Amino acid sequence: MADHKTDPAKLPWLGRKLLFLDRPKNITLVVYAIYALCALLLLMEFVYTKHPYFGLEKIFGFYGWYGFVMCALLVICARAMRVVLIRSESYYAPGDVESEPYPEDGLDRSTIDD
């Protein structure tokens, strides 16, 4: 949740506009609005005449199903690519700047005298 100590006047313009999402009730309303929009777009297929190029496009709700399946396949392919492309955490370590020792003369060390 949001930090209630933050003064809304100090937030940027977009931050002030999105403050209504701090309440769970408003988030639920946004989700239901998205559901309603999806249902409306699906029902719009009854209103207009399709001119499909391929036979599959004649199926009711084809583009919604196509988008869902392609999005799911994209996630599955990304997970499969991760197995192939993953590197160990020490892959860049020998030439990494963080693995080099910092020169002592560049360190600002102070000693505490007892």
C-alpha cells in the first residue's frame, strides 16, 4: 500500500492522479471495468461483418483466443530460452569492475584514535 505519510501535493502529476488506486475497492472496480470492456469487444463480433482472409478467422472470438494463446506461448518460449541462455553468477567476474581491488590511495579511510 501507499505510504500515508507522503503529502499528495509533493507527488508528480501522474502520482496524484493514480492515488485512487490506493484503495482495494477502486482496484476491484478497475478490474471489473476491464472485464466489461473485454466482454463488450467480444459481443461486437455480432454487430459487424467480418471479411476473413483465412478460414480460422471466421471462428467466434478468434482474435481474443489467438492473442491469449500467443501470449502464453511467448511466456513458455521465454522460459525455455532462459534454460539455454542462462549464465552463472560468476560468468563475468574475472573481467568485472567490481571484482577488481580498489586502489588504497583512492580510499578515504579514517582511523579512530583511542
